[in-house]
Amino acid sequence: MSDALFLKAITVGPESLLKFLFHSPHQLQESVYQTQSIFFLNKIPKMCSIFQITCDGAFFNRCLDCFLGKAAYIRNLQDNLDALETELGNLIARKNDVMRRVVDAERQQMRRLDGVQVWVSRVDSVKTEADQFIRDGSREIEKLCVGGYCSKNCMSSYKFGKKVAKKLRDVRTLISEGVFEVVADRAPESVADERPTERTVVGLQSQLEQVWRCLVEESAGIIGLYGMGGVGKTTLLTHINNKFLESPTNFDCVIWVVVSKDLRLEKIQEDIGKKIGLVGDSWKSKSVEQKAVDIFRSLREKRFVLLLDDIWERVDLTKVGVPLPGPKNTTSKVVFTTRFIDVCGSMEVDRKFQVACLSEKDAWELFREKVGEETLQSDHDIDELAQIVVKECGGLPLALITIGRAMAYRKKAEQWRRAIEELRRSASEFAGLGKEVYPLLKFSYDSLQNDTVRSCFLYCCLYPEDFGILKWDLIDCWFGEGFFGESEGFGAENQGYDILDTLVRACLLEEVEDDEVKMHDVIRDMAIWITCEIEKEKRNFLVRAGAGLKEAPGVKGWENVRRLSLMQNQIETLSEVPTCPHLLTLFLDFNQELEMIADGFFQLMPSLKVLKMSNCWNLKLPVGMSELGSSLKFLDISENTITELPEELKKLVNLKCLNLRWTQHLNKIPRQLISNSSRLGVLRMFATGYGYFHEAPEDSVLFGGGEVLIQELLGLKYLEVLELTLGSYHALQILLSSNKLKSCIRSLFLRLVGDTASIIDATAFADLNHLNELWIDNGIELEELKIDYTEIVRKRREPFVFRSLHHVIIRSCQKLKDSTFLVFAPNLKSLNLDGCDAMEEIISFGKFAETPEMMGHVSHFENLQILHLSQLPALKSIYWKPLPFTHLKEMAVRGCDQLRKLPLDSNSATERKFVIRGYILWWNRLQWEDEATQIAFRSCFQPDS
């Protein structure tokens, strides 16, 4: 029986007959078997009619069954609504249980299963519909009559009852399907490396969505983002990179490469190789063409996105080895940023997007964010004046951010009026880039408090683009130039760090790590513009750092230059002798191909104060450096392979800073060379000659493990900063007997080959208040770095005695059993232990327990960022209980087969995730504090190949 016939029957049938049908279905069915027909009476007021339907018994029986089944939707409506409400509650409870498991798994960096997500979505949909039925139910129940067996509107009640019954079945089905043994699995390795960036940058969101759609939905293969410097192109590209971590796509890998102005295919290949697993010395030694073949073979099998930041000219992707996106390769993409629309043409882009300056609304919002409400509300005129400043910035994000931060604490209206005057006066003087960008950035430069800080800032542009500048190295240069006036030693060093802090806060430098800064390329261009054009007479820099030069610029152009940087090039020889009467600084460092500098090269540089020749691995020092004797203040020949210093360097009597770090082949430093430089304030000899101490001749200060050197150092009354390498325990004892030298020590390298000392009293290190770096190497007989814990606790009111110690490396001390003295180094950032065969514990519980009063005061490894443990076959314990490791970035364990448990629990991963490296066999044998800990750190492990 169809729905239409059923509805017609119950509409015309008499109430008495319907009641009988509902009450006595079985009696009716029995009577049907003996009859061939049934009469339906349609009782109508004032008349009655009879109609007859004739059929055989079987057919009628089927019709009746259908009739009664459909009528049940009305009869059971109340019961079904009650059941729906109850079962819906059970379903929601089941969903909540599942979601609690999902949330716990996702906190452990796992990903919910697709089946679970589909089920949750169906539950949400069904709940919405069921809630509506329950709300409408009371209205439908009111329509029922005849004790609930019929309805005043049978068609409405039947349809509603049928839907309720179906929804009840759906709910019960979902309940039965909602039993999951597993709700999530381990998330796959991320396709992109997350890059640090600002919070969502004002005005970029719509452009980000545009480019993203182009990437994932359209067939465009090469996409160009162009716009002026400082407009936010790199920020936009960074957000695109990070969006791959948030949004699932079909791409296998996302590769980030910073190209910069001086294009080098080798660097691009190296960055791509790191991402796709092409590493190692053998690969690095290949030619550009061979590397291109390897890259091509790897990438042609992948769906990749190549992000190229800051290109200034066409990059030949074919020469790099990148399969070109196009009609035959629509699955991969290349996105780049550039300042020039012409580059988009030469790169044959499929789509290009202009990254424009911000609208007035967005610019104001960004500026307000950087200045801060406190300043804007400090004077009723400032809000209006600030809007004028925003207009002067022309919507350039870099200018808005830089100037906004510079104005953040100027709370008087008059200060803002003067700022507007300066901005307008400077901006009106220059055309082109000078008119649009640099004057705005120069405003921050002009706002620096004095000429010393400005000189220090401009000095940073001598380094290449995107170069991580070591803070202490930069300060050494400033010190050598004389920027700190009469300040010496600690006073100069502290002044240097204060200036760096000022420049970072002013957004003229970016802090990369604790010990590094970097200059944004637009800021660097502005600084070069100042030194070469605006203040040429006063500054006159010549900067060709990182320019890919194989030959030096002609020396005729050096004559009037004051500061010259040829750093980080491929120059092989300097054969001409230049005339540079005004030259103050010369950077030749990181020219790793440089083998020869002409004798007499420095003879016509009477004013030279700073000379850097570090990382020139094949360089032999030229004859004639003694000509610099009266002027040179800072000489840097670190990380070179030179074996001896020439006698003529004794004439460099005005040196204030000498850097010989990592000249590991150096075994001859003539006696009196160091002491003749009586004004030395900074001497860096970390890892100097460490591999050749035993070959040092008698006329070298390195003879006798450094004892002669220490005697010379004792005569340097201006010495304040000392990094030292010693070859014997006896030399160390002499060092520690001098209060003067102990106060200077920053880095100490102990090379103990052949030394018979089995115990070193590390308690004596407690007086090295500025010790930052400690390396102990080849202590073959060394069994213990002894600390008198009781004496330290008794003599000192606080337990930390190595507050400044940040980096410790202990290598090849085969008999050393532990390094418990490190409990007194609360600021330790990196620890590297290698080749200590007898070491069983990093921190000995037994030794530590001797001073129970220490237990509540020490938070071990709280600031540790890097932990490397290698070839420690007896090591069983790092620490006896779990540690939080709040700042840890990487833990690497290799050749430590007895180490079966790491000092971790589920709380160790609360703050941040870190990488754990090691062999998979070792990882699989680890024992864990509990299952939650094992799950929490499973995604942190990166196996060694």
C-alpha cells in the first residue's frame, strides 16, 4: 500500500473502525483469511455511503500489514520522541568520550583518524536535526486524538512520526558505530620547516589567501611576489611557508631558500640539498652541474614547492637542477619575492602579485600596535600628530614598525611635532628610493642618541647580507676602531653590549641568537647609502662583501676609502699594493680561496686600525705587516692554517685586540710577541695550537704547555678579556694562582695529552667569574673533576658558582666517571661529552647526595639548549629523575648503548618540543617513565641514517 492510499484510507475511515483496527489487529487478520471482501463505511453528516473493494485474502493481508505499519508512526510518536531524546543523550556522551581521547592524542602531536572526524561530523549534524524534532514534538503531540491513535491532521502527524522514527534509527546507528579502538595516529613528518615570524601582520591576510588559492587550486607553476623593499614580501612568503603546516595539501615538501642580491647557485643548491637529504662532503665537493643532476633526480619524483626569498635577477632554475613547473609538470610550484617587476618577466612567471603598501586604515592599525596605547593617550594632541606620521610613512610596513617603535616612549606632543618636521625635511630632499624609503629609515638612524652609536650601526653594513654577526666579534672591531673613546676592557665591552641592545630595540638590528645579530637587507642598503652618498665625506665606505668576487676591485678606487669590506668572496690573490692613507678598517675574512697577499701590501696604510683575515684557510701572512706597527689596534687571523707568527709582528706594539681562535696548527708564537703588545686588552687564543702543543719549539710561548705564555700574560696590565689554551695541568695551576688572569678568563681549552694528572680540582674554577666556555680534551689519565661541595656550600651563601658558564665540551677523557660539577652551572646552554669510556653518570647521585642541603636549591639543566652525548659506552644515567628541560632544542645520543632511560616524563614536553637524535636500535630499547611519556616524545625522535 502506498503512502498516498494509506493517508486517504485513514482520512475517510470512521473513528470506530480505526479504533478497532488499532486495538484488535490480530482478530481482524484472522477474519480476513475467511473473507474475500471488506466494506468501508464513510460516515458523513446527514448521509452515509458504502463502497466495496474486492480482492483475495493474501493480497488484502499484505495491504493490511502495510496499513498498520504506517499507522504506527502516529500511534508510537510519543514513545519515539522520548526514545530519541534519551538515545541522543547517549550519543552525545559517546561523542564526548571520543573527543576527550582525540584531544589527548592531539596534544601529543598525533592526528585524528579521518573515520573519527567523519563520525563526529555526522553526530553534530544528526544532533542539530534531532534537537529540532524534539523541540517540535510537543506541537505534534497536541494534534493527536482518540487516545493517541489518530490525529487531527493525519498527514502532518504521519510525516513527522516517520521522520522521528528514522532519526531514532540514525542515532542508534551512530551509537553502535562510535566504538573506536584507536582515534588518532602519528602525524606524518611536516612538509615544511616552520619559520619564525611576527604575529599575523596587519594588511597581509587577504593577499595571503589570494596567493594560497593560486598555489593549491590553480595551474600556475611559477608565482612572483614583487614590491618595494620593506613592504612585507618576506613576511608574506613566511606565512605561506607556515600555512603548509596548518592546511593539508598534496605537496611532499616545501623548500625555503634565501637568495639575496649576490646570486650564487651553489648556495641555492646547498639549501635545497639540505631539505631533500643531499648532504655530506662527497656531495658538497661536486660541481654545480653534478649537483644539478642529483637535485633534478630527487625533485622530479616529488610534488614540491620552492620558495625563493629576495631575488634580484633571473635565477636559472635549470642550472640549479629544479624541474621547471609547466604544462608537463603542474604538480610543483615555485614562488619567489623580488623588488623588481622586471624579474617577474625574466623568470617567466605564470602569475604575479604586487605586494603593495598598506591602506591608510591598516597602516594606522599597525602603527598604533607598535607605538602602544599608553603613548598615544599620554597627550591629547598625540593621536592627531601620530596620524600625520603614519601618512609620512606611506604605508611601508618596515617604516611603520621601525618609526612606531622609535616613537613608543615619546609622550610629549612637541617631540612628535619635531619628528614630523624631520621626516618632511629629509623626505623632500631625495628622489627615487632616497625619496620613498631611505629617508624614512634614516629617521631611526638620526634618532640614535649620539655619533658613537650611529658609527657602530653603520659599521654593521661591512658584513654580507643575511650574515649572522657574532656580538663579541663586532664589539672587538668597534673597540679597535676606537669608538669607545678612552674606555678599556670591561667598560668598553659593556658599552658595546649596551649599544647592540640599543640597535636591536630600535629595529636597526635583529637578534638571531643570544650571541648573534643580523642586519635586515633594506636597513643595510640604507646604511650603505648613508656611508657612500649622504655622508661620503665623513664615512666613505666601499662595501663589496659577499659579492662573489674572484678578483679584488682596482686599488685606484681605494685611495679615499675609510672602511673597505671584501669579506666573503672568492678572491685568490691580492697582488697590487694600494695607497690608502685614510683607510681605518679592512675586512678580508672568509675569502677561503685567498692564498697570497703581496709583500708590502700594507706599507701605504698608515691609518689602518682594524684588519680581519680570519677564515682564509690557505693564506700565508705577507712580509711587511710591521708597517702597521704604529696604527693597528685589532688583528684577527683566527680559523687559519698558519703554523707560525713572523717575528716582525713584535712591532705591532699598539695592538689592543688580537684574535687567534682556532688556529689549531699554530705552534710557534715568538717569545715577547705577546708581551710587546703592552696595551692588549683582548686576547683570544681558544683552541690555538691545540693539536700541536707537543711540537712547539723552545722559542715559542706555547712551549711547555703554555707556562711561558702565562708568564708573558702576567705583564699585560690592560688585559681584561682572555681566551686561553693550555697543554698541561701545571700550566693551569699557574693560571689559577693569578687573580688578575682569573678575572679575565672567558674561554678555557685544556689539552692534556701526556699529562699524568688524575684529579683536577674544579673547585678552583669557582673563582673564574666570567668563564663562558670550557673545553677539556685528551685527559687520558683524568679520573675526576673534583668539587668540594661542602666547602662551596659553607663558604658561599648561594650554590651557583659557575653562573657565566654557557658551553662545556669534554672529549677523550677515557677514565673520567662523571661531570657532577656541572650542577653548579645554572646557565649552561650546551653540553658535549664525547669519547669518555668510563663515564657512567653525567650527574652522580652519590656525590650530590653528600650535600642534601643543595637538593632544594638547584634546578639542573634548566637553561640547557643542546645536549650531545657520543661514544660513552659505560653511560647509564644522565640524571636520576626526570627534568623539565624548559629550553632544550636538541638532544643527540650516539654510541651510548648502556643508556636505557632518559630523564624525561610527560611534563618535560609541556613547554616545548625538542629534537632527539640517535640510532633507531637504541631508541627502541629505551625504557620510559610511563606510556604517556613514551607517546609524548615519539614524534621528537629523528633517527640517524
